[in-house]
Amino acid sequence: MREAGWNPGLRDAETFITADPLGFLVGELDGQPIATVSGVRYDDTFGFIGCYIVSEPFRGQGYGLAIHEAARRHLDGCTQGGDGVLENVQKYQRIGRVFAHRNARHEFMRPANLPSPSRPLTDARSVPLDEILTLDRACFPAPRRAFLQAWIHQPGATALAIRDESGLSGYGVIRPCFRGWKIGPLFAKDPAMAEDLFRGLLQDVPVGNPCVLDIPEPNEDARQLVARHAMSEVFATARMYTGPFPKIHTGWVYGITTFELG
């Protein structure tokens, strides 16, 4: 992934695999790896296809389609999600995917004058995992206990939450990447909470480091957050599904976990 220019997190390989140990496929030709794809089956209702890469000399020869279909077979019976590049939307439509909405990656350099959060934030690793799972399930189409356990506790990352006597109202994670930092997920029940989590996650990032947030464009409050911080759009994807669209609180999703795993 790094060689393909995707700038993964430093711990993505060891955390991604926890989502579905059987969901990461490699295509070989004469013993040489030439293609990869992930088809993560979260449960029997939802799976997500990502990490789709074919080495350039082997593109256009059917190898990519073959490994992609192997991932789809692993997800048989599930609604299948994926974030594809915009120029390939028509290709994905031909295999049954339906466009849901646009996602957009925004980036800025961590400013020196970033305000502190307006409320106390809690280390998410001290919050009972079941509370995080409940909020996460409202924002994500399937339960993902093993993955979240690994994701929140990955070395080098910061995970923060907003929690009071009424329960958990938001949480987010920021992780170091080969270039800069990525925030994801960023889930919150209102814009002010999302703003505080955003500020809190960035507090320990060195000034001038690039930071990324991937937002679902149907969330107008998420668009306002990146505009307020003068973040620039650098990349976009098409969220597409095969099967019924998941029912989630998109208005609580201010940052997608990853384009690769949903």
C-alpha cells in the first residue's frame, strides 16, 4: 500500500487483520505477488472491499477482476460496501454496485494556534469497550469488536472520548502514518462535540505536520468543520454498495475510520 502511494498508518497491517483474518487476499503469478484486495466480513450482514491494488504491468489482463471476485465470494450474503475512485464508478456499477454518496479527504498542516477543547476529554482506552461499541454501531453498519479493541490500543495512536453521566457521546482516534497523521473514526452526536474531539486529537501532533480527515459529504456539519479549519480537499471517493444501503447515523460521522475498511 505504501508503494502505491496510499500512505497507510504505521500499524495498519497488524490492526486491519483483526477485522477479519480470512479477508485479506494476495494474487500470485508464478510465485510473484501481483495483486491484493481485502474483503472484510464483519458479520453475516455487512462486509467491505478495499486494499484493491494490481501491479501496473499486470493491469488490464483480468487478474484484478479475478481477485476482486474472490473477495466478493468471501462476502457472499452480505451487503458489500466499498470506497472506489470516482473515475471507476461506471465500472463498479456494471458489477452491481450502487452509488450512495461522495467521501472527501481533507488535509492541513497542524497549525500553531489550534485552540484547546472546550470540555474535558477522556482517554477512550479507559472507557468500557461495550460503550464504545454501542456508539460505533450507530455510526457503522456492523459490530467490529476485535478491530476496535486493536484500533484504539494501537501503539502511537491517541484515542479520546466524550463521556458523562448520560453515557458516551463521541469518540475519535488519530494515528501516525508514514506521512503525517490521520484521524478516523471521528463519531459525535453533535457538531460541538466533534469540534472538541478534533481539537483534542490534534493536541500532541507536532506543529506543521500534515493531518488528514476523511468526511462523508452528506454530513453538512462535517463539511463545516473542515471549512472552519481551512482544510483542503486532496482526494475523493465514491461510497458504493451492493445490496441494501446500511441504516446508520451519517450525521454523527465526522470522520470515516479508513477508506480501506469503511
